[in-house]
Amino acid sequence: MKHLLSINDLTHEEINSLLDKADDLKEKRKRGKITRELEHKTLTMLFEKSSTRTRISFEVAMRELGGGSIYLNLADTQLGRGESIADTAKVISRYAHAVAARVNDHHTLIELAEHSTIPVINALSDIEHPCQLLSDLMTIREYKGHLKGLTLSWIGDGNNVCNSAILACSLEGIHINIATPRGYEPDRNIVMQARELGGSITLTDNPEDAAAGADVLYTDVWVSMGDEAETMKRLNDFKKYQINSKLLQHAKNNVTVLHCLPAHRGEEITGDVADGQHSAILDQAENRLHTQKALLLSLIR
């Protein structure tokens, strides 16, 4: 049994095994072939933040694998009334076979894992979003045929998805350029971890320099959940960090555009790019289902 709190909890070999399994599951789903390997298994989803793709993909994944899921937000549990994370983890471990937690503070995940006897999956924290990166890697591999040697350019906020992208790229031999306004850089400890893994990382405040020669352009919202009080400041600070047709001209002709969604068209990305010929955004969203199936199969026994 192991947890997935960071994409760095997986090795290069484990990531590629999960991607191979996800490819197989995707093809089987297209052919209507059903596998019920998780029959009589239950996933508890403990969510402190709202969700669309993460919740749906986990629920559908468990259902299609023959198992079930229970969704809980703070209002549904005693956590909101003072019960400890430790007690909650110990109790859920007696009922369910895994926990997918979407939390405000990454330390909540660490404490859940410390007291759980079942796998804990990071379904998003303020530090990382590893499930998203499994889907991203699957999508990139579908479009490019391989991962090693590519250049991914992140444009925008150095947020949790960016942190996981840095680690994922380092594990898979992808060079990553990161363009953020000053003061919005990714987590320094994450960058250090990635460089210790042998990662090739370039940090800049110039989006055109970052996009130069990119195989993949990736962005996310400028105002993440929890940052709403900074909305006006962020909209001003990030106004030069939009993925648009002009920025695409700096990337390779066959560049693939990613966005983990939800997208705010006209802010971090223009509608013509989000819906255009270079966009893989909907495939990227769909692949959350297939990679999470593969992950659940690898963790739940």
C-alpha cells in the first residue's frame, strides 16, 4: 500500500506503467469492454474545495470499475465541528478502501496519510495536483508519441499544477520553461526537488522567451481557489501572460495547448486558442478518467 500525495511519490517506471494501463483502459472503454476489478471496493472522496472534473472522473472511474464512491464535503462530516483529522482518517480506514482528498492545506493530506491504513490520494492541495499531471502526461504522449526530450512551457501562475508539472517533467525527461510575473514563481522547494531529480528547468518573467520552440504550451487560471481576494491585482499582474495566437507564433508549428480547466476565456487564454486546432484541452479533461482508473487499480487491493 502506498499513498499519492505528490507526483514525486511515483517513479519514472511507475508513471509509464500507469500511462500504459490508462491507454489500455481508454481503448477498452471505446469498445464497450467492462472490467469490474474493484467490485465491492469503496472510495471515499473528502473534499474541502469545489470540483467538477476531479469529482466526476473519480466517481465514474469507481462505478465503471465495479466499485462505489462516497462524496463528503466539510458540511457532511464532523471535521467542520472539530473532530481531528487523525480520528477521521482512522474511522474512514475501517469503512473504505481508499481516500481521495481535495484540501486547502497540503499538511492535511500528510496527516491523513499518517493515520490512514488505506491509500490516500491527493485530489488537489495548495502545493500539488498529481492526478492532473498523470492526465497531462497521457495527453502529451498521445499527441507527440513520446515524452522524453520535449519542451513544455508554462505561462502564468506558479501554482499547484505548475509545481506538479515541474516534478512530472523532471521525472519524464521533459524540459520545462516557466514564465510567471515576479512574485508568482513556483514553490522553491519543488524546484529544488526537481533539479535533484535531474530536471531541466528555466524560470523567466518573459512569456515570449518561455514559449520559444515549445512543443506544449500550458496555462491555468490566474485566480485559483482561495485567491479570490487578490482578483483585481492578479488580473493586472498577469495581463501579459495570456496564451493567444500571437504567443503561439513563438512555439513550434505543431504546438499542443493544454489547460487543466476551468478556463476563463479572455484572461489566461483566448477563446480562439482554447477551441482551436492546437488545443488538446478536452482530450486532457477526458484522460482524467482513464488515468484515475489506472491509479485506483494500482492502489486499491
